[in-house]
Amino acid sequence: MNIMDHLPTDLGRAALIGRILTEAGPSPIAVIGENVFDCSGIAPTVSALLEPVNPGQGRGRSLGPVSEFDFASQPLLSPIDLQCIKAAGVTFAASMIERVIEERARGDASKATELRHTIETRIGAKLGGELGTVVPGSDTAFWLKDVLIAEGLWSQYLEVAIGPDAEIFTKAPVLASVGHSAEIGVRSDSHWNNPEPEIVLVCNSAGAIIGATLGNDVNLRDFEGRSALLLGKGKDNNASCAIGPFIRLFDEHFSLDDLLDAELSLTIRGEDGFYLEETGSMRAISRSPRELVRQTMSEHDYPDGFALFLGTMFAPTQDRDAPGMGFTHKEGDCVRISSARLGMLENRVTSSAKAPRWRFGITQLMANLAERGLLASPAPSPLSAI
């Protein structure tokens, strides 16, 4: 892996936070000015590293240029550790339609093409334009809901797409996400599934939006299509959440407004010769990231901070094996999710049953940090180090 191919195009102006697996255990690192710094002496976890500023902290121990760092012997982990991993669903028009299709198809991929045409045509006719132009919770949204209910076209997914309340769910347990270049898992009993390339916001315990990274919110269309109550089973499995390669901090060179102009690209290359490439824009999001953060924190605290998937811009629909059957993963697929100023997240698909078992939880992390003497440090706020 040439790490330089997976970093932001404006690397020299970026402040990046990540985690590596050293011989001693997981360690937070920073990449500043194209140099790597070990931040474990400043804060034992990324969660602690992103807390409010505490003046006087240093950058940490220099590990040299990022271009020369040996990520083979000290591989990248997910940059998220003790933060809760949350996700917002149905925040883009394209994924909104695909969710309604899954529901109507009851998880049967063979019905998707016909349903897609019918739903897009009928809803578009009633609206007189694009569904994605409807502002959630607006008077137009309430009017459209009444019209679609009368036509028998209403769906629970449209409720969270254009209603006042966003869909916010827990994607994965603390420490369960995998990082860049790790295998990513799809349930072995799923026969209709896809990657969900997303931008992920990272917030500290106060709810401040600290930065952003890339994520793959692996989705099982057959499970969730059969019943929305299968969302947890369809979303949360071994290795089913990938995040990385680094968190890019918001600063004078990269802001949340810049993120809203971001383009996100997805490529899938299969061992069977299949190739897919799609691109989407954050400008198409139906709810503002700040509003999604607000709803995530409404009557809920996150003392270790949280990461928030902002929703997928598209669900791959390109036929893979047979006409009308659409896309589904095969083992060995190489999935790349990239955005110029966030870098590239790359993972290879396996089944959740075959993926490396998740054995290193909170108990193991605390024991490791205690053994290394890192828990004795005063409560840090090392953003001042960056």
C-alpha cells in the first residue's frame, strides 16, 4: 500500500488524526505538514485527543515523514475508538427511492427494476418535480405526505426522508469499526447487498463538529427490505463498518462548508472482472449536517463523543450477473471510497463469518492502556497540539 495515494490531495494543508497498531497496542497519531506524530503521550485515545483545547500541549513524538512511515508493520486502524458510531439514513433522494423499492420488493432483487420505474414515475407525477427538492418537515412535505397516502404510495422511509424527524440509528458498538485496508464483512446469508459510501462527521463530547472522514455503512438490502425491524441485523455485524483512513480536522484550510461542496466517488472491482464507478455530491443532501448532529444529540449525551454517518448518496443498481437483478457483493470485491480532501478508504469484501473475529473490546483497551502507563496522564485536550 502506498499511503500517499490514499491521503488528501492538499496534504500539506491538512491536519489528520488516525490510529495505528503498534507492538505495544493501539496509538493515536497525527499527520501534520506531511509528518507523522505519535500522540499517545498526549492522549491515550482519539476520543480524548478531540476534546476541548488545553493550552500548552505539544504535538507528540515525531515519527518522521508520512511518505516513509511503515504502515505494513504498524497498520492503520479505524480512527474512531471510544466514540459511539451513529448513522443517519435516507438523507439523499437516490437512496430514498431505493429504500422504498426494498420495502415494496420485500427484499427480492428481481423486482427492483420494475418497481424503480413505477415509483419514480408515480411520485414524480404527483410532486411535479424531483423528490429531492422537498425540504424535510416543510409545508410541501406535509402536503406531499397526504397526497401519497391517498395514492397508496406512502412508506416509512418517506416519513424519515421528508418528515420532521431524521432516521438516526446506532451503526456499530464502540471499537467495532475496521479501518483502511482491512477486510469488510457482509453477512454470509445475505443475497442482495451493497456498500454505502458516506462522509462521516466526528464530534466531541460537547457536540462540537471537529472533523470528517470517510465511511462504508455496509447495507443488506434483502434483510431490511423484508422488514425495517431487521435494520439492526442488517447493519451491525462483524467488520460491517469501515471508517478511515484519517479524520481530517476542520480548520482555516478545510471547513464544514467545504465539506458540503465535496464530491464522493465509489469504485468496485470484482475478481470476476466486474467494475462499477459512481460519483455523488454532498450538495444533494436533504438535511444539513448541523441539523443531523442536533437531532443525534437531542436528549442524548455522548461523553466520549460520536461519529455520525451522513447517509449514502447512491445505492449501486448496475446489473452484475443477470439483467434486472442489479448489484450485489461477491467475496473479494475491492471497494474504494474517495473524496479529494479526505483521501481514499479501501477495503476488500469478505463475509462477516470469515472476517477476523472482533476480540479487542473496551476491557482489553483499558487493560492495555493501563499496562502502558497511559491512563495515569492528566485529562488531555490535545487539539491545541494540532
